[in-house]
Amino acid sequence: MIAADFKPRHFSWQREGTVAIIRLTRPDRKNPLTFESYAELRDTFRALVYTDDVKTVVFAASGGNFCSGGDVHEIIKPLLDRDMKGLLAFTRMTGDLIKAMRNCPQPIVSAVDGVCVGAGAMIALASDIRLGTPEAKTAFLFTRVGLAGCDMGACAMLPRVIGQGRASELLFSGRTMSAEEGERWGFFNRLVPGEAIEKEAIALATTLAAGPTFAHGITKTQLNQEWSMSLEQAIEAEAQAQAICMQTADFGRAYEAFAAKQRPVFKGD
């Protein structure tokens, strides 16, 4: 559970009602990640599973950029001195951040501006909804540092979002995907002017937070789990999931509001 006075060391944490806003705080370096920020983000998203008063999360840009990936000097250089066990501990930790983002029940909205590359691109990809600015530059540039494109779940997730051929091109080449390509290919839900993107992301997150948030968590779970299901399995899983949601008070509230010709006020229970 995340306490009301939570003050992370390696990123900023802001609350607007039931919406949490996360920003990386190294704008002078275009917000690179370190070993410590990876771990703290992972632990924070894990704790969100048990944090009922946070309904949605916005991962925002800072200083005109989203995230420049792993810090070259503070991550890549030290990795050269690690043995296989140490390297695997690191790559598993980075993957654990993505798993924590996907496993928390809160919808995550990324507001992508400027540089969004490497692990930063994976944080955006792991979000449920992505807004971008026309200046957003997204790249899965793992091959540029001599590594495979299969990092942090990229080969599983990116083809499902933009298609196999487009994902293959980006992961093999490491080239930058323009904001226009990102919107056209479905990576970005839509593009928003830079001066308005954070406000729009928070407004979207606030709208989601006012919805049936228990049911939103079920939707996110099914979106994750149905990747590996047959259609028959998916239909049965959704039947069970929807039956669970029909036992919530929000389901009753929706009917009562409809009968009274009013807008339902959901409480997430």
C-alpha cells in the first residue's frame, strides 16, 4: 500500500484526487533511468495493487521529454563489469517493472513528449493508453547498443499494438518512430499539442477514475490474460469476469441511475 505522504527518492509523485501523476526528475539529461529508479518504480507499481485510493495513474513527461532510457554512464558502463548472474538480475528487474505496470489494476495513461526511447519507450508501451505530442520521438534502440530488440517484453507487446511488420522494422533498426507514424500505427491513441498534453492526460485519467474502477481492473486483467487464450477460453473467462462484476454495488448503482434518468455515481465497489 502507498501511504498518503509517499515521497519517492527517484521520481516525483503527485496526487490530484484519486489520480496519481508520476514524473522522472532528471530533465537536464532527458530523464534517464538508473538502477535505483527502476527498482523504486517497480516497487511503486507493485504497491498500487493494494492502494485503493489511487484509481488511475498518469506517467507524465518532464522538461519536454518523457524518458531517454537507461543512463549510459550509470547503467550501461557498470553492466560491462557484471557476470552473467548479475546481468540476469538486472534484466529481470527491468522486466519486473513492466510486469508490475501490467498487473496493477489501475489504468495507466502515458503523456509522451519529446524523447521516448529504450526503456522509456517500454514504459509507454506498458501503459494502457498513450497520448503523444507532435514532438514525440519514440525508439526501441536496443540494437544501437549492440543488444537484441527483445527487451522488457518488446517482442511480445509491440507487435500486438502496431503489427508484426512494423514492430519488426523498429526492433531490428532501432530507428525513431515519428509522432505521426505512432498515431497512424496505433501506438498513440491520439496526438495533443505539447502545452496541453499533461492536462488532457489528467482529464482522461480523472474520467476513468470516476468510472466503475473495480470493473476497470477486471478489464485490464482480461486484456492481459486473453493474449494467450483461444477464443473459446476467452469467452468463458469473460463470462466469469462479467458475472463477478454483476455482484458489485456499482452494477446496481448503474441500474438505479438509469431508472431514475440520472448519471450513475460509481464508487468502485
